[in-house]
Amino acid sequence: MSDLTPVFEPLAFTSLTAEETEQRAALFLDQCRQRRTVRDFSSRPVPRSVIDNCLLTASSAPSGANFQPWQFVAVSNADIKRRIRVEAGKEERAFYEQRAPAEWLEALAPLGTDANKPFLETAPWLIAIFQQRFGVTASGKRIKHYYPTESVGLATGMLIAAIHNAGLACLTHTPPDTGATAQ
Amino acid sequence: MSDLTPVFEPLAFTSLTAEETEQRAALFLDQCRQRRTVRDFSSRPVPRSVIDNCLLTASSAPSGANFQPWQFVAVSNADIKRRIRVEAGKEERAFYEQRAPAEWLEALAPLGTDANKPFLETAPWLIAIFQQRFGVTASGKRIKHYYPTESVGLATGMLIAAIHNAGLACLTHTPPDTGATAQ
């Protein structure tokens, strides 16, 4: 059996009626329209089991050749969140004060964002999302991933849906590109 | 008011109890784990209103600077689906028979895919998803989009969640890169 052979799981599929399908599609839309991108978070704790389940939902997303080219790192430790905020703050200031083209700053202005990101400390959880351009099989073989950016986007879209569905708020925050990651 | 000024909608937010949050996160995971990537579709019609609602859900996703750099084209017309299948088939054959590196074909082999994509005709709807690297404001100004690939991924992830939630099956199918789109 090749390293790449997936395990196929049989599916017991129950068809919904046309009416149920229509109702569920409308209800999910109503629910998702309640989602907002927020930048002020309550520090109220969220159980790790909730984050785990949302991440497992995200990782059920399809991906190029089913290689699941993502890594999610969930951080709730206050000291690590502080260090992330401090390091991210340096990049944010360099971005807003030096690197950002005028057009980009103009695009961001109506949203009221700036280099200050207190939510990196106040939110109970940070989820760092990494894209893996290459993977390593169980036997140590290096394999290329296909459509990793698109695939990580799919998983993150499902993550946002899962978090929102659980009654929580989230912010999709992209730290300024330092050159460490290729866009 | 600038072309770029967003309209902010107030949110009446109802907090869930911790117990509700836990239950909903677990339930959504169970539900999403029932999703499969399938390549054999029923031709049973799906009402346009369902597709519309799923696409509206997708377009509620966050995006870089909230520029929503996506375009969804839903196709149910049998003749257009047939023409898409014919044209896509040419590219698929060129990919599988000539362009695809051996490593890529090896990655796809366990999934059993080949150049033949009958689902492009049998599925009641095809949704073509386009990424816009640039946009045009109401006054005709050309503006750059930020993180368009990631943003379209988020919207598509929410689309997959919406379609699955409605009891329907979908396949995320990436036509071979003909050079018309930059990866």
C-alpha cells in the first residue's frame, strides 16, 4: 500500500426532501449573515473542546489531492499571546508606517484598522494557520502539495463557519507579509 | 463619501450559553464529517433559490480589505454544461496525457480520477468560481485586491459548508491550469 493511499469511509447518506433543503439553505444564510468581522473581543474563556471541534471541522475540508496542506496552532497561553502581539506589532508598525503602499492604506482606512492589535492578547484563543507547500509521507518521502493556498482557504472558510455556528466571534487576521511567507 | 466606504450594519448579538456553544460545535463537526467529495452526481434538479442562498452565504465571507474579490457563475443550462465539459475535457486530456508531472499523477492515482469528467454534465448545477485580482469601484477607479486567493478560498469554504448543510453534495474541481489563471 502506497504512502498516499487514502482510507475511504463508506457514507450512509440520508436524502433530505426538497422542502428541507430549501429551509436549511435559507436558515444557514440567515445565520451566516449574522457574522461580523470584529476586532474587539471579550476575554471570556472558551473551552478547548470547542476549539478542537471547530478545527476538526476545518480539517474535514477538501484539498488538492486530499493532501490537507494545513497546520492549525491554537494558542490560549497568555504569555505566548503577549509575545505574538509584541512581535506582530513590530511588523504591523513597519507595514503601516513604511512598507504599505498608499493604495493599500487607502483601502484599509474606512475599516479603521491600524498597527495596534490588542485583540491578539484579549481574545481567549489565537489560531495560527499555516500552509504547507510540501508534505512528508509516513515513510519520510517529501511530496509536493497542490493548490495549497486554495485548500487552506477552504479549510479556513469552514473554520469560520464552525466558529460562528458555535456562537463565537472571530477575526481573519493576516499579519503583514514579512517575506517569510510567499503570497 | 469615498467609493471604498463600507456600509456598517449594526448587529443584535445574542450570546449562547457555554453549554449551547459546546453542543453546537460538536453537532456541526458531526455534520461536516458526513461530507464526502463525490464525483458521481444525481441529475435530480435543485431549485435555483437553494443555489442562490448558498452563494449569498459564501459571499458573506470575510475578505482582504472587505473587497470580496470573487465572482460566482451558476450554470444549470444543459447546453452550456455540455460545452464546458467538452472544453474542459480537452484541457483534462492534455493534463493527464502530457502536462502533468509524474509526481502529480502519482498523487492523484489513489483517488481514481482521470481526464473524463461526466459530472460536469450530470450535476444539476456547476458553479464556476472566479478570483478577481483587481476590482473597479462605482466611479470606475481600478483598485487592487488584497489576498484574493485566500479570500476566494474562505468564501468557497463557506459555500461548501452551506451546500453540505442543505443536504446536497458537491465537488471542488480545479480545472487544469491552462496558463489563463496564475497559481
